[in-house]
Amino acid sequence: MNQHFLTPRELEIFKLLIDNKTTKLIAEELKISEKTVRNHISNVIGKLGVTSRTQAIIMLVKSGMIQL
């Protein structure tokens, strides 16, 4: 999987998700709206062809794009 497939912001959000941060906390930390966070998550799920955040995280970890 090509790391440039996802935007830096998308990767940043998923790194925060694996740190057990909520959508609200991620939005506050990145100074963006919760809706924008959810949109980024949905975009990644669509790009990866999975159906959940959990599946996306597993795929990103297995591919080495993010680390636990």
C-alpha cells in the first residue's frame, strides 16, 4: 500500500484514533470540527475499501503506515 494514498491529515487522525482519542478530542487537538474529523475517517474507510474504523486501523497497521 502506497503511503501517499492517504493525506498527511488522514494519517494524523488515525494515529490519534489508535491513541484512544475520541472524535471530539481529535477535533479539539487539531482545531477542526468534529464533522471534518468524521469526514476524514469516512474518506479513509472508503479509500481502503473497509467498513469500519477498526478495519481501517488494522489495515494501516499491517501495511506499516501507522504503528501501535
